[in-house]
Amino acid sequence: MEILETAFMQRALLAAVLVGITAPAVGIYLVQRRQALMGDGIGHVAMTGVGLGFLLSTNPVWMATLVSVAGAVTMELIRAYGKTRGDIALAMLFYGGMAGGVLLINLSDTGSNANLNSYLFGSLSTVSDEDVTAICLLAAFVVLVTVGLRRQLFAVSQDEEFARVTGLPVRALNLLIAVTAAVTVTVAMRVVGLLLVSALMVVPVAAAQQVSRSFTVTFVLAVVIGTAVTLSGTVTSYYQDVPPGATIVLLAIGVFVLLTALAAPLARRRARALRDADAVAGTCTREAKV
């Protein structure tokens, strides 16, 4: 295939697969915690890390990881301990992260607004071998956490008080979710972009929830949807010369709309089956009494 003959597309497709797996894997816990926009906030903070990477002549992916992890931990601490002004502190963190990234990248000798745009909206041609190595290592961490600790993370995301009563280290697990979300943002920023990564963390999960009520099935289906749209969007971007991040997100939204349309008749059929079962059970009960 022509698309596999170029080195930069081989790197882009590998990165797309890893993003498609990791983003929904973390997103399902954020959706359960009603923190669907957390990825967007981390993306703003990660911009400062990208700017620092260019300013210090280091890999922007690793620097963005360090800064976004620090930002995610700060966000979680504000959520846990912040009172009436917690939302103001978060707003300053988000906007400060964006402003810091723009300023630092323009102060650097090697950075420019063009470089920043590739991180904001994704760029296939700029994914380097060093980026792929970083993405692979970070993605492995995300998969190990989200799959290996899925029971504990689900319990904390579903009901913190119950998880605390059962003896789980709630505070540590909350911080781990925040750190994992931050790592996922930096994994996805080269393909989807910092401003759109939150959509890929949330939309595949929301789409999977339309046709599934089981956590495990939703998790698997969300990862399948995420991988399918990232690969499809990357291939479409190559052949049609369109932005990869926007294409991937629009495809994910399309899948959500399709599954939502299919879910309505399935829900009616399920409700009808339950009514029929209740009617049969009621008839059997009356006959038994007679």
C-alpha cells in the first residue's frame, strides 16, 4: 500500500493506534467522574510544557508530560480541597498554561507559531522517531494503569465514599487518574492536537454507552471506536490533505450520532421484552395462587 511506503506515515499510523487505545481507556473513568472536560484543561497546561521544550531545546513531548502531570495533580488537589474559589483557580491555571506556552515558544530560537499549531491541532508529517518512542512508553504506562487497576479505578470513579469505606486509597487513586489523564494528553497531542484531545477521550466513551450498560463492554467498545476513528482519520488526512485532529474528532462524533440512532429502537425492544417477561411472570403467579 502506498500509505505504508512513507516513513512518516508509518510513524503516524502507529501513533494513531496508540492514541485510539489510550484516550478512551482513560476517558471512561473521567466520564464516570463527570470530569469530561478535564482533558481540555490539561491540554491548555501542556502548552507551557511544549513551549519549555522548545526554549530548553529538549523533546517537547517529555517536557509537556512533566508540566501536564504537575498541572493535573494541581487540578485534582484544587478539586479535593478547593472551596468557593476553586473554579477561579482552575480557570487561571488553564489560561495561564495557554499563555505561557505561546510566550515561551516565541522566546525560543527554534520555535514558532507554526510549531505551536502542529501541537494544538495535530500534524502527521512532524511525528518523529523520538516522538514515537516517547508515545510508546507513555502509552504502555496508560494501558497498564487503566487495565491493571480497572476495578479500583472504577470503584473510586463510581462512588468515592463507598471506595473509602472498603479500604481503597481514594486520594492516591484520584491522583493516579489525574496523572494518567495528563500522560494521555501528551500521547495524543501529536496526532489529535492539544485542543481536540479531550473530545477523543470522551466521545468514543459516550458512543459506546449508547449501546452498552456494562462497564467492561463499554470499555472495550470505546477502545475499538477510538482506534477505528484515529486510523480512519489519519488515512483520510493523508489522502485528502485535511487536518488529522479535526477529521478524527468529526468521525468520532459521527459514530456517536449513528449509535445514538441505533440505540433508540434497541431500547424500545428491550423495554418491550421486559414488559412481556413481567406479564408472563404475573400470569404464572396468578395461576399458581389458583
